[in-house]
Amino acid sequence: MTKKLAILDDYQRVALELADWSSLPEAVDITVFDDNLADLEAVAARLAPFEILAAMRERTPFPRALFERLPNLQLLVTTGMRNGAIDVQAASEHGVTVCGTGGQMASTVEMIWALIQAVVRNLPQEDRATRAGKWQTSVGKTLAGRTLGLVGLGRLGARTAAIANLFDMRVIAWSENLTAQRARECDAELVSKAELFKQSDIVSIHLILSKRSRGLIGADDLALMKPDAYLVNTARGPIVDETALLDVLREGRIAGAALDVYDREPLPAGHPLLTLDNTVLSPHMAYVTEETLRQFHQETVADVAAWLNGQPIRVLEAP
């Protein structure tokens, strides 16, 4: 019996090129969607015929209400081994197996530093000015000697700290469970949350989105930042109170922000962030490199093949 498989949110239209989907049995019929649907009813109507879905990170959320509308769904594969947009408990209750893939950290770390350099050296503004016939319209800042504040010091934070030290920056860090020993191991200094926002020239966020971290950085924290400081977020948009961030950016109470993640993605047309000159905005692409996507898709194929053989691998369990 033919199984219908949908590959979701293939924005770059590369999924079929980066993995050998033909290695799956001929009884698997593959459909690729390269757009994103925001309305739950529209998503449910599109995906209702499929037994197998291959999701790209959190681009399409899978709440309980969606599983209730997908009676044919049997297997959901997500890229990465953690996906906060999937209700794994609801999937299990509806008889859906959820599997994940491995991933790479290097692409995100590299993007963090691309955003930091872009915002402190005014690269987007200077690019536009140069194309308009102007020359050297702003003055950037040197990283050496400045303070980088890391909100979170896990694997990504530690790699970011190592590079900051190569730039001769001072590194300070805070998270709810961070210890002084862990900070020292990463050549960073443990400080309080308030001191991190007061002292940092650049604040970079490295937390997982959870009930505890949602809205963790609010108006009071942003108010502590220096007027010439920057906020960088490649973690998840809802960790920062977006309204409060817009306020400090509009009023020039911080120098700028470099953002790869947002409360709503894709970022809708007319969003206030799009009107601000002191922002560098990228479309949640820190993980989007050829190498990372190749691993994602190849391991998705392997997940599907293993499940079809009755031996699912990399199964995600409900928390």
C-alpha cells in the first residue's frame, strides 16, 4: 500500500537534491511544499492525506489541535533532536511516532559572529550607501576590549565565548543554572543578570525556548543596557519581549539589534522591525547551510526507511 510523504517548508527547494529519496521504497509517494501556511485549518487541510511528514525545524508548528485533524498521520520527522513547536505528548496519544535527526553547531556559531560584525560595523547601511554612490557614511566599532554578555553558556555559548576571546573581548555570562566553575571553564566570568545587561557592549542570547525562558528578557533588562550597546538574538524570538525591544530601538536607548529569530515567522510584511535603521535582520537562517541541510535531509530519509522497516530510530519521547 502506498504511503504518502510530504516534505514541508522547503523554502530553498533543495530537499530532493541533498538526499537520495529514491532509496525509499517505490511505494512511498513524495510531495514537496516550498511555502509556509500560518492558518491551522489550512495546514490541516493540506496535510490530511499524508501518512508521513518531514518537518523543517519549527517552520510549521504541530500543536495538539493539528494532530486531532490529521487522522492519517503515522510518522513525523523533524530536523534536529529538539523541536519546541511539536507537541510530542499529543503525537504519542494520536499514535504518531516522532523522530529527529542530528545537526551541526558550526553554522549557527558562524552566523552569530556574522551578525555581530554586521551590526557593530554598520555593514548593511554601508552596503546600501555604497550602491547609492556614497562613501564611508558611518563609524563602526572595534570588538577588542569590549564586553560580550552571554545569556546562556551551553555548547553554543561556549563556542561563542571561545571566539570572543580570540577577538580579545571580555566575556561575562549568566543563566539561571550557570555556575562559576562552568563559566571559568569557558573563559568567562559569572555575573548576575542585571550586571550582564549593565556591563555588556553586546548581549547575545543562547537559551532554549521553554516556559521558563519565554519572555525572560523584558523591559527592565533592556533598560539596563548602555545606549551604545547591541542585542543579538539567534536563539528564539519569544525569549525577548518584542514590544519592549521595539521601544528601546525606536527611542535609541540601545544602539541596535541583530536578529535572526522573531515572535512570528516568517516575519510578516509591515512588521515594525522592518522600518528601523538600527537593526540587522536575517530570516532564521543561522542553521541554513548546505552542509546542515544535507545532514538533515539524509537523516530524514534514514528515519523514514527505519520506520518503514518497523525499527524507528532517533525517536523523540514526550517530556
